[in-house]
Amino acid sequence: MGLLGGLGARRRRGWGSLCLVDIEAPGGNDVERLFDKELQNIVAPLPATDARDFPLAAFGRGSSVHIWTEGFKHWTDAMESLGHGYQLYRSWGSAHSGYRFSGIESRKNFLGDHDWFRSGGLSPGKRPNLQTPKRANLGLPLSFGKKTIDAAAPFARRASPIMFHIAKVSGKFHPVATHLDNAWLPEADERAGRPPPLLVTDSQEMPFQPDPTVVENYFNGWQRTKPTERYSYFDGYEIDLSVRGDAR
């Protein structure tokens, strides 16, 4: 509840965030110990594995929780900073805005996605370009103007692996990002090793190879136009989740 709780259709993007004000439980100050015990009861019976398809994504090796370093006086300021950084990372911008977001120049990180869209999904030889948009790693469906990228039937949409939340800590509001790492489309991955298909404009299936660096680059601040420099799209740090234990 403290990291993911929210109400409404946009709760995965931080809107409607709920905040734990107080905890009343038997045991008084032993709440943390009791919580850790119950957590281990859940994790311990699961098979030990280093794979990304750990049965519970919340405890998978690649899952992580990040919190914004500086708190904000008002939750709207926290949401604005969170949304601005995410937009700057994944969006190309438009000529009308001068390819800028809130006065900051677009990082133009997904050049391949942009070129794919501008070419109509065709290679220079006018053949179908099998390069599918990397931003599909951030969730489906994905819109490119009149194009819609989705997972091929029967899988349909795939939620973003990053969930945002606004937490109130010591009177200030901090954006929190939780990354739940797991198989991109578990059912599709079972198709004899074939990469899961994407459906482009309701007609053409294209193979898709999931790329975990798309999420990693958001947190580590990679930018295509300045690869040797880092930009804080999410101005925070990763919380230690070592409580997950050795069962992973």
C-alpha cells in the first residue's frame, strides 16, 4: 500500500496515490519483524532462480524501488517533476514546440522509433521494416499518430513495468517509482522460443525482442545525444530491498 496504493484509472502513473498515515497492529514495535517474517513465508517456498521469470515479479532479481531525493511541499509539484522527467526520456517532441519540454531540449533518445514512424514502417527499399519500436518495452498499446502498436492476439495490452506513486514523508511529497521486472509476455514467451509478436496497425505481425536497457536507461540517466553525460529523468536513488532474501 505504501509504495503502490492508489485509486482511479491513472493510479499506475501516480494519480490518486494513497498514503499510510498510521499502522496499528499486535506486537507494537515488532511490526517490522512480523512483516519480514510473513514476507519470508511467501518467498521461501518458491524455487531459487536467477531468471527474470521469477514467479513473483515483486521479488524478482531485476525489480527495484526508487525514491526522489528531495521532497516537494505540494503533491502537484511532485507529479509535475515526475511527469516532466519521464516525458523528456521517452518523447521526441515536435517542431511546433522546438523539440523542447518546459524549456528543456528533447533528448531524442529513441531515434529508431522516430525514423520507423516517419518512414511509414518501411525500409528505404519500401519493404516492411521489421524494426519494432523500443518504447514498446514501456507498455502497450503504443500510439504513433495514426499507427497503433499492440501485442498480437490474444495478448492485447501489456502494462508498463514501471509504476509511479507519490509518498508523503516527514511532511513532504516524494515521487516513488517501482519497477517490477518479469517476462515481457509470459504466454507469448512459451511459443517454442519465438520472440513475442507485436501487431502493427491492426494488420501486420512483427517479431519483438524485449530490451531491459530501455527501463534501465530511464533510471541511470542515459541520453542518446550526450552518451557520456547523465541526466536525472528520475532524480532519486534505489531503495535497498535486500529483505527479499536468498530465495530469489
